[in-house]
Amino acid sequence: MTARIDMDVVRLLIEEAARTVIMPRFRQLKTGDIDQKAGPHDVVTIADKDSEAFLTPRLQALVPGSTVVGEEAASADEAIMDALRRPGAAWLIDPVDGTANFAVGNALFAVMVSLVQDGDAVASWIHDPVRGITAMAEKGAGAWMRESDGSQRRLATPKPPSLAHLSGAPNIRYGDRDFAARIGHRADKTAGVLILRCAGQEYLAIADGHIHYAVYNRALPWDHAAGCLLITEAGGIAKRLDGSLYRAADKPWGSPLVAACGEDQWNWLKTNIFDP
């Protein structure tokens, strides 16, 4: 059975987590509130841990029999990610996406949640706690933005006036160094580069036309399942350079993931920027 969910019920839970757990710690972190994770540049804060702890039981209760894959829990035990590769419903939680930004008081962070069914995201939410906005998408039903004043608008990825006006976020810190060098040497073919160090904020930027693409060598599910569904349902495209669609059940490493505002733009980037 496919899990169905009231989109606003989940949105309200995410907003409550942001309001009660995350924002009181923003620019208020104390010594001991920030810990080092496994990677040399990977940190976690008390807000990440408490946000995930807040959301996990509440989301699980919304879909009986569902499992939860939270970034912090899965970082401690990779076996938790196996839930995404089994039949049934699973929740993906990125409790504070852009933790490095959050930890230094940079406002570019987000909360991302996806509902995954049989390995594919079927609903997603990206909440910006600072601006008070939430982008939502439901598979086959489109994407929309709830503004801070409570109004809603449908999302349709804006296209640049021409391919020469393409700008985006080529995230090349991880993965194949030859691929990274190729992008670096060809960046002058695009109109500009804007890397936000927060996938959630980059997906929001594509959805509203502030940038037109983003590329990622490493595609962890909590970082990308929500955004890929958002861009796809808003009329853009999110798939790997080998042509395969992104799935939440995918392994983190593989063919680079490219999200773009449209198919023409995706194809131009592949041919002119990413291909050997």
C-alpha cells in the first residue's frame, strides 16, 4: 500500500521543530554544543540532534509501520539506511541541513523531510526557518511554496533567457578530482557560480530561479531526496549524468547528480560542462 499523508500536518511538525528546537540555538551555541563527526569538515550541533529526536517519533506515528532514517542516527549506524531499500514507507530527516553554516551563525540552513515509498520519494518538505517559508512537493501533484504570511503559490522552475545566462552551484568538494577539474576549467562558459554550502537552500534557489542548476558528486539521501522531488514536480529535472533518475534508495556515490531548471538546460550542461 502506498503511504499518503496530509502535507500540512508534516509542515506544521517541521515548523514546530524549527521554532522550538533549532531557532533558540541559532547564534546562541555554547561550548560543547558542537561536536565533530567522522569527516574532517563534518560537524553536528545540539540543534541537529534535538531536531531529529523531536521529529522521529512524531513522523513515524503519522504512517503506521513506517521506519525513520535520520541523518544523525544513520551517521552513527549505516545499517539504518537499509530501510530505504526495503519495501514499504520510510521517513528521511535532515534535521539541520547546512550545519556548518548554522554553527557559525550563517542563515543559509534548512530542515528537509521526505516520505519514501519502496525506495522513491513520494512527498517532500524543505523549510527555511529564518525566512519562515516551506517548499512542498507531492509526486504527481506538483510543488508549491508556503510563504511566511501563510499564502501559497505553485512552483514552476524559472528558465534563464538563454543558455548563456545559466548560473548554478557546482559542488565539487567531494569525489572524482578529474570531474572537479573539468568543471573548474569550464566554469567560464556559465554566467556565474553560487555555492551555498546547503543543498536545501540550493534546491530552493533553483525552484525560485535564483540559480539554474546544482551538481553533486556525493548524493546522501537526506540531502537530496526532498530537493530532487521538489525540482521534478516544479517542472525541472534531477537525474544522474548517466541518465538514471535519482532514488532515495541509491548508494551515496555513483554518477554525479545534476538538478536543473529544465531539460534543455540539463542537456547543455552535460554536453558543455560535465562530459569529458
